[in-house]
Amino acid sequence: MKSLTAGALALAMMSSANAAELDYSYLEIGGSYVWVSDFDNGDGVFGIDGSVLVTENLYISGGIGGDGDATSIVIGPGLRLGVSERTDFVAEIGVANIDTDFGSDTGGAATIGLRSMVSDSVEVNGGIGAINVFDDTDVSANLGVVVHISDAAALTSGVSVGSDSVRSLSVGVRWNWGGTLRERD
């Protein structure tokens, strides 16, 4: 269960534009409830993740999270391509390190998906992710909603269903600062 929890957390961190309103420079703090098949026997996990836009189409994302028994760290580059004025295709690859009571492993992670502003303040995102650690690959489908309460702040929520019967619900608070690293000079 602990490796599945850590793997689900790592995938969720990679979940969460050429679309004008989508922000790729942010810091998010949140929590998830992760369970395998039985909702009553899950674990709460806490995480911090973020993203920094490096160029118009490239960003770096990463995060750390855990529940006291397992810790996940994921970092890697992402690519965003505009599909329409309000929708981006995103693809990320990364390195994932999972540390549990019974061992530690480093593997790969990848996601593809879409991010779309469905109104001036609501983003819907979703995709498919995979992580390979402890000689096991878990594939998950992810769906999320980001409600922008100001230019700098947003509330996030999400759900994930994995191939190993791992499921998670998450909520968080996001601080957006916008722009690319070059624009900050």
C-alpha cells in the first residue's frame, strides 16, 4: 500500500499554455486522500509542488509529498503546446524517487494531457500519467479543476484513478506569479 500511495502521490504531482490565461509559474500546497479499493482504509498525504515557466513552451515542474511512512519527490521538464486560444496540450517527463519504510527506489514518470480555461476563472485539466518504481508501472487517469479567486491565488481539486486500484482525491491552494524566468530579469 505504501508504494502505491507514494506512486499515486508522485503521479498527482505531475498532473496538475499557450492559452493566455493558463499559468505555468506557481507554487501549490495541498493534501490528498489515497486508497486502494477500500475508501475506509486510505492514507492522508501532504504535498508541495510547483512549476516555473522557462521559455514560451518549456517549463520545469516538481514536487515533494508524503504521509510519514512514504515520501515522493518528482522533478522534470514539461512542454506546452497551444491547441486553441484557451486550451493547451501538455507533456511531462520526470525522475521520481519514492522512499518508504521497506525501501527506496528511483524511476521514471510521464504524463500527457490537456489544460483548458472553461471560463475566465475556471480551469479544467486532465490526462494520463505513468510512473515506474519498485519494478512496477502504475498508469492513472487524472481530472482536476482550478478555480482562480484572484490573479495570484487559486483553489485546486482533483481525482485520480490508477491501474493498481489506487484512487485519490486532492485539494490545494495555489499561488500564481505568472511569466517566464526571462521576463523576471
